[in-house]
Amino acid sequence: MRTVRAIMMTVSAAAIGAGVALLLAPQSGEKTRRQLRRKTEDLIHDIRKNAEMRAHEALDLGRSKARHIGRQVRASMKAA
């Protein structure tokens, strides 16, 4: 859970920094909005990709734990 929180904080800080930099950049509003939209889309893509990866990791961990518990239950039943 700490890893996810750290990643989200890093991504949020990067997004805020990029937004501030774009807003303070000496260029046209249209160009700034286009860049901000592109950066936001990239950020959303990265967040979705990261969330998908974490979901797969959680599923793999759950399956592994379930197999382990199943083995323990079977061993207990044989011993009884």
C-alpha cells in the first residue's frame, strides 16, 4: 500500500509541476492548453497502466496465497 501511495504522490507532484510550468511558460494560451491536455492524457495513461499492473500483481498474490492455504488444508486433512 505504501508503494502505491508513493507512486501516486510522485505522479501527482509531477502533474502539478508540469501544470505550473506550462502556465508560467511564455507562449500562447492555445499552445499551453494543447500541451496541458497532452500531458494530462499521458498522465492518465500512465495511471491506468500502473493500476492495471498493480491489479495483476494483487491477483497473482491472492492466487498464490489461496494455493498455499489449499495445500495446508489438504495436509491437515491427511494428518487428521
